[in-house]
Amino acid sequence: MNNDIAIFEEHKIRRFYDEKTETWYFSVVDIIQVLIQQPDYQAARNYWKVLKNRLKKEGSESVTKCNRLKMIAQDGKLRLTDAANAETLLRLIQSVPSPKAEPIKLWLAKVGYERMQEMADPSRSLDRARETWRKHGRSEKWIQQRMLGQETRNKLTDYWKTHDIKEGEEFAILTNIIHQEWSGVSVKHHKSLKGLKTQNLRDHMNEAELIFSALAELSTRRIAESVQATGLPENKAAGKKGGKIAKNARLELEKKTGKKVITAENYLPLKTPKFPGDK
């Protein structure tokens, strides 16, 4: 996880980015402090303590979905702190009467709220993605390949969901196994090679990388379905076999063309060089 600070109206909000699940987690107390407009951090902690106990008694899922993560405390040391993703925070905010509730929701929209809207209407997600890729200069051919790859990915994750694979960590484990097998590098290494941090790796793949990723995941799903793979160990085995099929195809292509499929190419904006006197 990566430690970070986000700013909302001059308030510092501690957050962590989980690279495995590609999810932001925010300090609940920091959000509460903004909502109740309380300059005293300890008072905000006490407010959250009382609210948390009340929500627990009410059987609220929001509290159970909070994680205890290590974040930088006021004394500069890493200490366990209640943290939640954007979706959970949006539910918690409903329990705190505050004029800051709507601004906080809009702020969280940048990192999670849109996802909730898209769950209700998946077409919004597709349209937004296409428009974003066009604005970033992607070709229609690239966009089509990216969408096809995502459809293949979704079919695989749908299979996992119905065969005892837990979303989050286990999805990430299987994804990395497949990726490592076909590409020869881990997801983390591949992102590092392209100079990516929080960006989505697939959004920065070239056409060949997208195609081989899709082949690996298609093969994995077909193999898993053929043996009705259930649970993590059986799906790990299917992932290795599926990834190997794409690996063999990749090696054959590289042998014929003399060009590597895995590259450092990305679609990050070019940095404008600074000149003396620039701020």
C-alpha cells in the first residue's frame, strides 16, 4: 500500500492506495472531522467512537466494512486507523448530519462515486470509458481491442464469483498468476516498466499486450469451465495453464518478428521540460 494525503478544503485526509485491488482507502476519522467541522482531532475520534458503537448495534454493514490500516498519526508514527473505501464512506456520511455532506460526496466522486452510478447503469461506464480514451488520443482500433479485452476479463471474473473465489485479494492473486505466466513479468513489474503508479495497466497496454492478455484470460476461463475448477487452488492451476497458452503464442510471435511484446510504452502525458525561472 502507498501512503498519501488528499486535501479537501484545506483539510488533510489520510489515505492508502491498495495496489492489489487498485482501491483507495480513506481515514474515517479525518472524514468525520470535516463533516462535524471539529478542529479538535480527539473530539472527532470520540464522535466516531460513539457513532461506530451505535451503527454496530443497528447492524450497519458500513462499520463491518471498515478496515484497520496503518496510517501516519499526529506523532509521525504509523498507527492502526479505521479506514474505508469511497463506497463505504458514502454510506457512513448518511449517518452524520452536516452541511459538508454534499461537498464531501462530490469530492469522493473523483475516486469512487461514479463507480456506484455505473453499477446501476453499466452503459454509462462504457460510454465514459470510450470518451476518456478518445480524449487521451487512443485510436478507435485500440478502443475496440480494449473493450473486447474487458468483456473477456468480465466473463472470467463472473466465473470466479460463482466458483468460490473471493473478490479483492483472491482475484488479484489469480490475475497476477495469469499475467506472470503469459508475459513473464508480474503485474507490479509490468506497471513499473511502464512508469505507472495508480494508473490502470490495461489502459497503457499496446495492441499486442491487450490481445495476449485477452487470450490468456479466455484460455483460463475455458480450461476452468472444462474441469469446473472451484476454489483458489484449482483456479490457480487453470490460470497457469491458460497463461501458458498465451505465453507460447507470444514466444512464437517474438521469434518470427524479432520484437518483444512486453514494452515500456505507455500513454502517459509527456512532461514539459522546465526552464530557469519557471515555477
